[in-house]
Amino acid sequence: MATNPTTKKAAADAAVEESAEAVPATAPARPARKAAPDPDVVGPELPAGVEPVAVTLAHHHTIDGIGYSPGAQLLVSPDYAQRLRGQGYATQV
């Protein structure tokens, strides 16, 4: 009867070593939020010939990856201002 000269334990140890090399040591860090920029038009672009509207936020809101706190005044397009007011993010005027 023939015997196998290798042991299964050595094969299992090699698989563990290979899997340890394939896994990164740490997960990538979450990008930090950007600070609110100087007053500028935020959100969707303005249509040609339309003036921006100033809104005051009633709640925390993130637009394009930038966090804005309550009370922040932003310049946005009129249709975006209406959507913000309808969803409760901007104060009613």
C-alpha cells in the first residue's frame, strides 16, 4: 500500500499564508468632507439667463460632497430652491 509523504497540515498552512498576503492590512480611509466654500452657486447649474436665489438651510444638508450646517445661506437655482423648500431643507420665505 502506497503512502502519501506530504502532510495536509503543511498544505493548510501554505493556504493561510497566501490568503494573508492577498488581504490588505487596513481598509482605505473615508475621505473627509470639504469645508463650505465662499458664497457661490451650488447644486444643479443655472439655466441660461436665470438669476440665482438665496436660501437659508433649516437642517444639515450635503451638496456635491460639501456639508452645510443649519443657517447657512446658499445661492441656488430657483427650481432647486423650490425642491429644497418642499423637502424641508430650506426655510420658507
